[in-house]
Amino acid sequence: MNNYKEQMINSSKINEKRQKELFMRTFSKKEINTAFIEQLSTESAAAFIIGLQYYHKDLTFSDDLSNKHLAILAEKAFGSEEYIRLVTNKSLLSFLGDINEEYYKELISHSKKISVTDCKTSPDETFYKKLTKTNNEEIFVFSTTSQISELSLKLIKANENKINELNIFMVSPLILSHKSLLDLSKEHDVPDFAIPNMQFIKNERVDSIRRVLRILKSINIIKNYSKETNVKVNLYFYVQNYPNLKIRALESRDFLQLFPSSLTFANNLYRFGLEITNKDFIEDFIRKVKVYSKDSNKIYKLELNEFEVSKIVNQSLKECALYMIKQDVEPKSIYENISDMKLILDDNNVDLYIEKIVTARKRLLDFMGKFDTQGPTYDITTKINSTVNESKNHVNLIIGNEITHVSVGIVFKQDDKYLLIKKKKEPYTNKLSIIAGHLEEGESPVDAIRREVKEELNHNLKNFSTLLENFLITDDYCRHGRSNHLWYLFYSEEDFQAITPCKDEILEVCWMNKEQINKINNFTVASKTVLTKVGLINDELRN
């Protein structure tokens, strides 16, 4: 046991295969029950909880275990300095991207540690007490989906004369356009006893939709607060991933609370805290937070006006509908869990939101029609490289013994009209097309569509979702001499303040409704194919 504990706690020094061998040799023949957990020492509990998140499927658990037993494990593990170091460093690495042992030592030297048990109430009491004694304050809060409660905002509002600015960071509700929400799905890949009662829906995919609705509730709470106060409120969403770290900071008061959450379990079951009051450390840390807030690859800032909030709510619900289609989630699964959703969320909008999602799902299925995936499968965020060499910088694959390019396109919609461009270059001169182009070497489809929109319209694409992916068009001869193209099609209702078309590529930009589109025969082959696939070109309307 001692050999395992030492190596598991220092898990970065051994490979995954060796980790599992050590864990299974130590624990696989034991039934994991109340007595087992209660007899674990501090170091044994630390080693066990670290391994549990990876290898739980190979263990046997008794029926008497519940959430409280994970909390007991975490409380015991909190007594291990190496456990605190491992969990904290992994969280800091996720957020800061680059740390060293000296940074961790400095952090710990300035920190008061808060146990798992004390984290239930003590940090809140300390934070709000500090808030009452500050002035001209700027507050920073990192959350997941629901840390910003109505109660929290009431307490902040009671002291709003002391606050200049409130910065809130949380998981994005855009379940497909952004990655951070699905990044939390790891909290379901744990033993059943470690899934929080009356907090999660057991069905992981339905629970992802529950999380979206929880975030939408938080957005509305924050929006309403921003209207009722003179405090400047900024709301930021994590784009790529949840940084595995909850933060609360009072800049003027030189007070910082960190709650590392780098394990796969729901963090409220095992969370411990660190409180820092060292002025120099806090100033440096908040500088890092401010740099992070301006990184558009990691953060999306939502303007808290009615138009922008309404837009992100509608986009989130539409992405939930598309997520249901992509993940084969039937409406029945949603309705079977709607009572639990309402109980967990305590939000009067749940019924309305669910109906909008289910209705949008039906419309999307009608809109998309049925199609078969004919090409290889790549995720939209996977960076793709050529499998065959050609003297071009775009991706070349071999599909069915033919050299095949990878193409991306996007359907833009505003006020029931769709954006089309008239192409300038041969062989497409004067042909109408959606915004589209080839995937360049080492790009993902998401990278490529953002680049194409920027190059052709001088617009930074932010809110979009996937319509179709991994489908093959075999009769589209491009200017590079190939007819086979593996396609990814995206969709956006993003608002354009201004369009600046690339003069080298585009002769004209126009917006057309569905009826107008069906009166035109002058499309590129690829655009006609994809617009037909999604139902914008309809033979009945064209006759």
C-alpha cells in the first residue's frame, strides 16, 4: 500500500499503465463500502480518490455508498500536502497554462487552507464580511453554471455603494459553438454514488441540456441585476474549456479565494479552498485574470442588453435542438426528466424553453432532410492533415481511391433572408455561393470557417453551429482541379454591423429569402448541393 500511495500521489512521474496496475493491485479485490472508506488513512484516501476518477469501472461498490462518502474521502485527502499540491497545480495549469513549482510554493506560503467541510459556509461568510469593509471595489468571480445565485447578488447589491465593477465568468450556454459546457460531462464518468442527488439528471445528455437551462437562468438573473444597479457588470463565458478553478477576488481589499476543482467529480463534493491576502501575489494574479478576459480564443463577452441576451438565449436553445439530433436524444427523454429539471432549476421558464427546443428540433430535422455520411468522420474541432502530398497548401485526403479536398461553408440568416455572394474568380465567375472555401493544412473545420468569414467578409465569426458534417460531394470541380470534396456546413444568425467583402473574391453580396433563392439557377455546384440538402432549394418551389 505504501508503495502505491507514494507513486499515485506523485502520479505525474509514472505512466498511465503503471498507475492502473498499482491502483488495481491495491484495491481491485476489495469491496468499496462504508467500512473501507472509514478505515482509510489520510494518504490512502488521497491516493484512492485520485485513482478512483480514472479506474472506478473496474471496482465493486456496495449499495450503502452515497455522496457523503465521497465528501469523507475528500476531507481525509485534504490532510495530505501532496494531494493539495496535485489538485491545485492541475487547476492552475488549466487556467494559467504555464506554472512551475516556485509559483505553487509562493501561493501556498500566502494561503490559509479551508477544509472540505468548512468550504460549505466559511468562505461565503468571510467574503461578504470583507466586502462590507471595502470601497471602490472591483470583484472577480469564476463560476461553473450557478455560483451566481440570487442570494449572492442580493448580498452584493446590499453593498453596491462600495463596488465599481463586477466581473463574472461562467460556462458558455452554447453547447456546440463553444466547448466548455460539454467539458463538464466528465462529472458523469464517475461511480454512481459520486453523482450528486437532486443536482444532476442521471441521463448525461439530458443533463447537458439541464446545464444549458441553468446557465440561461443565471444570465437572466445577472442581466436583471445589471439593470437595477449602478455597478458596471461584465459577463464572460469560457469558450474552450472550464478552467477547473473557482475564484472570488476583491481587488481593492487585496483578498483572493481559490477553489481548485481539477478532479472529475462534481466539485461541490470534494472542493477545498485557499484564501490569500498578500497584496503582491493578488495584484499579479488579477493581472493574469484580466489578460485571460481579453483572450478571444478562450473568452466570449456578452453585452448585457435585452437584444444580446435574447439572441444568446435563442441561439442556445437552437443549439440544444441540434445537439439532440446529433446525440440521438429523443423528446421523450426530455419529458421523462422534466419534473426533476424543474425541481433542480426552480425556474418558471423551463416548460417554455423545453418546448422551444423540441419545436426547433423538429424544424431542424425538416430543414436538414435525410442524408447519408459518405466520407470519413472528423470532429469539427479536429485539426486535419493531408494523407497524400500535392503541391498545394490545402488538405488532400484519399477517399475511394480519389484525391479529395476538404471544404467548409456557412449559411447566414437574418430576418428570414440568407446571405449569398457573387463570385469573382474563375471557374465560378458570376456564380452565386454561400461563404465557403478549402481547409488549409493543419486546420480544423471550425478554424477554417472562421478564417474564410474573416477573409471574405472581414467579420470575426463568434456564434455559429453545425448543420452538416462529413458528407461527400463528388461532382464539384474546383479551381485546383479536383471534383471530390468532403464538406462541413455551419449555420449562424449572427448580426452583422457592417460587411466589407473582399474585392479580390466577391463581386456582390446579397440577402435573399427562400422564394427568391428558388428562382435562381446560377449557383456553384457545391452551394446548390448543400442548399438543397438543408431544404433552402426545393424542387416544388422551383417549378
